[in-house]
Amino acid sequence: MQILILALQKVNLYHIKENHKFTKMDKHAEIYNETCKVQVQQVKLGDVTYFARCKLYSLEKLLQNAEEKQIEYKDKGNETLVEWYQGQIEAYKLSLEILRDLVSTYNRL
């Protein structure tokens, strides 16, 4: 009798766990579906280029800061942080190039 009750408890726990997994998966699917909706709005081109230019300015400041930090750590002899900032510099330069191309494309429209 005691073995049968334990077996039933294990089955119920397994059932609860499985239901909980499905509930979690359903919630994740719901969140995923909500975030993947595409919203299209008509905006003025001037607003877009202004926003892009602000981002360009921010990226230029980040690049300048990373270059200064790289020089600082190079003087201190910390090669690990020099490599870290070199990676940041390369990423910022690539981002700037892409964003500048995007702004020039907007300006040609």
C-alpha cells in the first residue's frame, strides 16, 4: 500500500513538472511572438537623419575614449586591456562606417 502511494506521488510530481514546463514554454512562445511583430510607421526623413547623426556623434566619442584608454593601458604595460580596447576600437570603427553609409544613403533619397 505504501509503495503504491509513493508511486502515485511520483507520477503526480512528474505530471506537475511536465505541466509547468508546458506553461513556461507557452509563456516564452507568447513573449517571442509579441517581440517579433513588425511595426511600420511613416516618419520624416529629417528625423531619421538627425537620430542617425546623434548616434554617429556618440560612436565617435566612444571611439575616442577607447583610443585614449588603449594608450593609457599601453603605457602601463597591461597587454590584456590593450587587446580589449583594440577590439572595441575595431568594433566602433566598423559601426561608424556602416552608420555613415546609412546616413549617406538617406541623404541621397
